[in-house]
Amino acid sequence: MGIGVLLSFLSIKKINLYTKTNIFLFILFSLFIYNTLFSYSRAVWVSLFVAFLFYFIINIKNFKIQHLFVLGIVIFTIVLLFFNIESLDKRFEQLMTGNSSHRTDIWIHALDLIKQKFIIGWGINGFSIHQWKNINSIHNHTLEILFDLGIIGLLCFLFLLCLILKELIKNKDYELITILIYFFIWGNFGESIISGKTLLSSLTIFLFFVFSNRLELKERS
């Protein structure tokens, strides 16, 4: 749901009540926010917060009064929900108090095993064999790559990440950088980057949009 919030928001070019497309997008945006809140996924909440913060800082000069007005309404509504719905309030309290739902224990267990096969790793889905208390996911894609593929695999991943960042910065594509920030943070707390179908398929589509500009430039030349 988090990626739906981002995409619907980034698709709204102007807040104009007389534009049917923008009204539809704003309805989608609201629905995605509602579903994201009640997914109770703290990883998605934090990822969206950091991604939006980056986007607002980069585009602060481009925001108009109507944008800030709508943003204020959205934030006010979210705050009301948090303070008036006990389940959301409890989940938010867990986030603020640093309750990791045993993620830190899982990461410590994974690091101990990583030391044993630091170079080449334990192989794809290796943590499902060496799991911690019947939990077969590391919930951190950086550690997962290091665990499965070793330092060699992690260096390859970081090299790919640098290529993506270089391409986006060169094209000044701050919208895609915003999405990349979301994926990176979410992946370090949430779904598997190797076996997770949602994250892996989303990243594949994302990579297509990152490098599609090269195809356009070749066609023009």
C-alpha cells in the first residue's frame, strides 16, 4: 500500500478541483493512506515519512498555498486517527519506544552466522534453514544479501545501487529518487528482496523506468 500512496501523490501535478483526473487521484491517495495506516506496518510508515520528507525539502520552493492546505488536512486527519483509535495509537507507541518485534534479535543471530561464511554466504534462502525461533526471514535486505550471497553479493548490490543513483541524479529525477528512498528503507525492515514477490517485482518495474531515458535518447539520436 505504501507504494500506492507515493505513486498517487506523485501523479497529482496540481490540486485543482475542476480537474477530474486529479480528483480521482486524490481519492486514490486517500484510500491508499487509509489502507496503509490500518496495515499496521511500521516499516511502511517510516519509509513513507522519510521519502515524503526528502521530496518536500527538494521541492519546497514549488509548493503553493493550496498544496500546503491539502497537506495540512491530510496530516490533521492522520493525527486524529492515531489519537482516537487505540490499535493505531498502540502501534505508534511501539514505534516510538523502539519496539522492533524481535528484529534486533534476528539481526544479531544473522550476523553471527554471516561471520562463518562472510565471503560467499550461505546460499539463496539460507536463513530459512538457519532461522531464528521459527522465523525464516531476516527482515533486512542488506543483511539478507550478505547472508545469502556474502560480501561479494553485497558489493554487487551496492554497485547496482550506485549506478541507479548516478542515473537519477544525472537526470535530476527526484520523483524516482523519492521512490528509491522508500524501497531502500522499507527493504531494510520489511519484505525479502530475494524471495519477496511484491518487492522484487516492484523493483524490476522501477529499474525499467530508471533506465528508460537511455532508450529515449538513443531513439532521438
